Amino acid sequence: MVIKVFLASSSGSTAIKKKQQDVVGFLEALKVDYTQLDIACNEDNRMWMRQNVPTEKKPTNGIPLPPQIFNEESYCGDYDTFFDAKEDNSVYEFLGLPPPPGSKRARAEEEEEQEEADEDREEEELRQLEDEEEAEVQEEEEEDVEETQEEEAE
């Protein structure tokens, strides 16, 4: 999975430049594999970005501004949603990526998976015990029937 960051290399807006630098710098710090796609000098990139930002995420004028972030073809969000994810320590979820090994989130997921596996194992053991008890009861009932039949035969 490759993260795509749509940027404008020749933006006249210092606010957009700062937002782009913030996204790229943070992804580099996390060592996330990403690709920068320039919308200023590549019309195909610009059109692809505009067509693939969901309508409900576009500004009122209908033209999304960079940076826009995608995971392959899947839209992740713009700078504001990226910033919120960064503040919430949920950038990996925002990007649709698994947390890195050894991170708190990865350990929490591993613990949760282990707890689920333990619960599944306990349920299976309980089912086996119930099956064994049921088999014993059925065996006893069959023995009782046989004894009753033998007594009646005598």
C-alpha cells in the first residue's frame, strides 16, 4: 500500500506550503512509504485528485486544495483531517495502515487478539465438556433402559 500525497509544488499560498511540509515531514518521521504527486505541473494528477475527493469532503467551491491524502485509490482526507488524526495519535488508522510493530497500538491489538483466542479456546473446552456430559447421560439412560428390559424379561 502506497500513500499518495497530492501537493502543489508552485503554490503561491504560504499556508498551503506549510500544510504540505507538515504532512510530508510527519510521514517521513514515521518512515511511512508515500509518493508525492504534483498537481501544479501535472494536469493528470490534478484531475485525478479532484475527481477522487468525495463530494461531501470538497469545499463549497468544489475544488479541493492540496494537500490531499490517499491510500492507493482510497481517500484518507485533507490537511485538517490529517492534523486531527495526528493530534489523536491515530495517523496509521487515518492512513489505513496497520500500526508499526512494537507500538502501543500494535501491542494493544495483539493483546486483544490474544484475549479473543483465549475466549474461543475456553468456549471450545466448555463445548467439549458439555458434549462429554451429554454422552455420559445418554449412556446412563441406555443402561437404565437395558436394565428395565432385562427385568421385564425375567
